Amino acid sequence: MIRVNKSLIYVYFFCLLLIVSCNYGNPRNFDTPTQGTEKIGIDENYFLIFESQIYTFMAQYQDAVLYPSYQTENDLFKNLLDDSCDLIVASRDLSAEEKHFFSLQNRFPKTVQIGEEAIALVVNRQNADSVFTMSELEQIFSGRISNWKSIKPQSNLNSLALVIDNKDGSNARFLRDNYIKSANFPNTITSATSNTEVIDYVEKNPGAIGIMSGTWFADEQDSVCQNYLSRVQLVAIKKDESSEAYRPYQGYIFPHPTVQVIKSENFLLSHYPGVGATHEYPLTRKIYMINAEGSNGLVTGFVAFVSGEKGQLIILKSGIVPAIVPTRSVKIESENKL
């Protein structure tokens, strides 16, 4: 006859209950595309866009709870690599080294482009020089131009200072990757700690140029945008001396149909080979969602929402360019039906 120690049975069931309850409290184990709880990391420049995205998503799926953390770009990727969160929103994709790091763990994050934004430049409202060519900006970004008279000899200003929002942020990395080609900034570049500090600095220093995400100026109905524009002025950029100057607005980044006109003896035929971005405003970058969840959970559901019709419409209305332009088909029927 086998005797069972009841105390051991109680201990066994207590441990089993403890394990189940701990797993149930872990949102990664029990969430679905439309319910659960997740932390997500978002570039601090995209605060205005994602406050609307998260609010709308949670209103539609009331069992879903998202906790956003707005961070610098360096912190975003650090937390993704440390497995502190499964989703980040950033202005760059994973590097080859980062993809290799994930592959060693048998993890393969998915990247989805959700939009495109402008890089905006701002100057003091008393500064008469608010139009630059790309050639001039390249020299300013790299530190080769450090005086306003090198741009406009008749300028009343002397020293030029370029101020960025954060040395660990996406704007600093944008300059390093594309223009400085070095980890060290030239002494003409000053680092603040926030976008508000950039505005403060430019407002108080007539010789300053601020570099910021265009999302802060995209929606002129937003109170933050209105406040910034009342204190500084946006720079207009020309691709070259013979080009027109454009400011960082949606209409100057948006893709336009490329039209080719084919001539014939009796008619003109317009041919549309596709949609190509003309980018009258030249300083732009793409916005990505990087999903390292590895399952079909709440993170995947939120990515699908933002990259889908409703999410892309929110991006469109925010004043930046969605990755997929929402369209509407209109069917017109003749009154004289045969």
C-alpha cells in the first residue's frame, strides 16, 4: 500500500499555483493583438503623434493598455537590446551589428516604416537670413562655416552656433551619420537637453540655428507648434541656388505622381508609371516601428493598427507623411443608364 504525504501534496499545489499566478501577471505571456499590457519605447520627438495613436488604439480596444516611455534614440535601442521592451519607434532601422546580436539569440525583430518627416531648422525671429541652400547647410553642419558673414557678407551677425536637442538623440545621430562623419561634434555645435531648450536658446541668441524634428511644427493647430512658431521662425531650404526655397511642411515631402506625356500625331497620352517622391524639401528621414515581440501579441496588434488605415490617417492628419497614403475611391454613375 502506497502512503502519500499530504504535506508534500499541499506544497506541490502551492508551488503550482504560485507559478501560474506569476505567469498570469506577465503581460508577455497572456496578451493578444487587442488585449493585454505592454511598455513601448518612443523617440521623444514623436510625442505628439503617438499620444494620438495610443489614445485611439486604447479607445478602440478597451482591454489593451500601452505604457509609452519617451526617450532619446540611444536609450531606445539600449532597452530593445536589453529586452526591457519589445517595441520601439525610431528614425532609423537596426544596424547590421544589432541584427546579428538578435540573431545569436534566435530572435528576428520586424521593422515597419510608418511615415516620413522633415528635419526642421529654426532661427531667431530677428534674423533676416532664413533661407539657405543645401551646400551652405552642409558646411554649417560640418563646422566649416562658423560665421554668418561667410553666408551673407552684409549680415549684422557674427558667430554662428548650431544647437541640437540632445547629444544622444536622433538629430545628433543624423548629423554625425550624414555630415560630420565623426563621433565628435565641431565646436560650432551646442547640445541642449530638450526641444524646449532649443527654442529657448534660439529665441535668446540671434546667431543661433536650431535643429529639430519637423513633427513639432507639422500641425499648426497644435498648441505646442503655435507656441514654438511665436518665438522662432522656420528656415526655408533650396536644393541649389537656382531652386525654389521650401519649408518643412507635408506638401513639400509628399509623393507626387510622375507624369510622362507621350506625343502622337493625333493625340496626347498621359502615362503614369508610378508614384515617386519629389521631396521639394530636401531634409527628410523615415520613421520606423521595430517589433521584437516574437509572437502575435499586443505589440504586433499595435504595429498593425499604426501601419493600417486608421493609424496612417492619424499620421496624415498630424502633418507628416504616412508610409501608405490613405485613398478614397469615388464611383460616378451616369444618369442615363443603358
